[in-house]
Amino acid sequence: MKNIKETVQNLATQVLDEVISHRRHFHQNPELSFEEFETSKYIQNWLTENGISFKSGFVKTGIVAEIKGNLPSDKVLALRTDMDALPIHETNDFDFKSKNDGVMHACGHDVHSASIMGTILILNQLKDHFGGTIKFIFQPGEEKLPGGAKLMIEEGALDNPTPNGILGQHVYPDLPAGKVGFRSGMYMASADEIYITVTGKGGHAALPERLVDPILISSHLVVALQQIVSRRNNPKTPSVVSIGHIEGIGATNVIPNQVHLKGTFRTFDEDWRFEAHKLMKNLAKGLVEGMGGEVDFDIHVGYPSVYNNPELSDRNQQHAIDFLGKDNVVDLDLRMTAEDFSWYSQKFPGCFYRLGTAPQSGEYFGLHTPNFNVDEAALETGIGLMSYLAIQELNNEL
């Protein structure tokens, strides 16, 4: 077969209707992180029907499928998808909107799972044209700490054989359908969760001299934490500390005993990340105790930053240009959002790229919103490109 690109493109067109059907099924039946039991069962049944070898039960719902090429090679490539949805009430109004109240595929994991199923269909027909092994990782719990990727690795899902590299594709509503984006090196930030309890002495708001006001102390603390980024961080390293939740249940004339705060800290430098943790804790202790209160400052360490292996990413970006044309492949900027693909990319050479899903014209909505949707034409791009990248990568001489 001389023109593998044309062959892959034709196969992507042929399987598109089936892939759209899978995507709509997943969208209509979303399940929360680590609860993807029906989603996993659906995928396992489909793999069995198509004669695809797989192992299940990783982190309860995770699946690893395999296809071996018929050409001689020991190379191993992993392709990853995630299966979980978000606790969001969907406001879209179409036939396949979520049937599970308060649960929605608002981050495109329905697209990811359906796309990798289409990729399996294509690659299973083209085994004579690549060597080595492809591992398809159906991963639970991307949206919830500690992240299904970390747990899949710990449970040996990527062992025997261990991949030489791993690719991940994620929807991107900032790009029109038909386009994709790549970035080498650092791409997405680490993400840690901050939980703070400030304890004072509450009482009547008209008698402040008898109180230790935790609301006033917390207000100073929120402002002071910004100095960690503005004065202790190297300005060349993007960092964010944001407090998104403040709860002090008092009244117009009542000061409460405690205030609870929740937030996030994000950056791209792993050394600075953990140094900042210590600085924030020390600052909070000094400030709160200096104002007469007590503080409990807890940091839940989350996902590390996503690092795209430069050699792997540059090579696959060029393959994407070959497949889609230069005008349809863009360079991505750094993002302060996070992804648990980072656990893979910290362990194996990884390339995490974006699939444009916005309609060519008209309004579109961002990720994690109740009216998020995609232009399903993007699915043809997604399955074709991932299939082409896999073939090219396996046939690449390391």
C-alpha cells in the first residue's frame, strides 16, 4: 500500500458514522470519575465483538487493549483516552443530551473514547503496514485527584510491554474542527489544591475588642498569598495562586469562630512548586498567629506539569502537517490548566496534543460549561490523525 495517508483518510470516513454513534452513547450516559462502570462494560463488549485483545479491571474500570503489527519490530506505542464526566447539569437541548441528572461530558471525554475506538478500527485493518505493539489505554478518573493515570501506572497497566512513547489527544474548543495544535516541552501546569481553616474567636460584631476576627484575618491572608507569586517567584516561570472558596458563616452582627478557604496553586517548575508550598504555609502561620488566630494549612498535591518530549512532539507535529496540511496545524501556547496525562509524560516520552472542535461558524462554548458541545466533524480528523501518527511513529527508527 503506497499511499498510507490516503488509505487512513478513507478508512476514517468509512468508520465515522459508527464513531459518532459511540460518542453520542457516551455523551448520553456520562459517569463520574472512578464510577465509569457502564462505560467500561460498553467498551469491553465492543472490543470483544471486534476481536481486540484486552485486559480490564485496572483501577476498577480501566482497560488496556492491544493490537500487534505484522511487521518485525519490538517497538511499543501507547495511545491514551479518558472516560469520566463532570458533576455539571447539562443545558444543551439535543436528542443525546445527558440522561444522568447533574453529570455531563463537559470536557470532551466522550469524544476521546469514541475517537480511540475509531482508531482501533482503522489500525486493526492496517496491521500489515506497521510493526510493534499499540497499547490503547482507556483510563478512568482524569478529573479527580490523584488522577486515574497515576493509579493506572501504579497498577501496572503500562507494563509488559512498556511503551517507548505515549500520545494523548484532547478536544480544544478554541480551534475550529479540522485543525490541531502541538507544543514541545512544557505545556500545561501542575495543579495542587489548597485547604485552609482560620480559627479565631467569634462573637457580637459590635464588640470587636473582645474577638479575634477570622474573617479579617482571612482577608489579609488572601491578599498576602499573592506575594508568593509576585515577589518570591521567578517572573519567567508562570505561577498562579487563586482562592476560589471562602466560607465564614456569620451574620450582619455575628463574627464566626472559623473561616474555611479553598484554592489552587499552579506552576511549571517542579522545584519551585514544592518550595512555594513551604513558603505559603510559613506565611499563613506567621500572619494568622500574628493577628491572634490559628491556622490549618493543608495542600493536596495534585498533577505534575505536562511535559511534551521535544523529539517525539516535533516529529508528530510534522506528521500532522503531512496528514492535514500546514494550515491546519498550529503552535499552542502554555496553559495554566492541568491534565493527569502529566503522570505518563513524567515517566515515558509523551506528546499531548489538541483537537479543534469548534464549528467553522457560529457560537461555541468552553470546556467545563453546561452547554459545551463539539462539531462532530472533528471526530473524522481525530481518528484519522491518531491512526496516522501511530503508524508513522511505530515505523520510525529510534
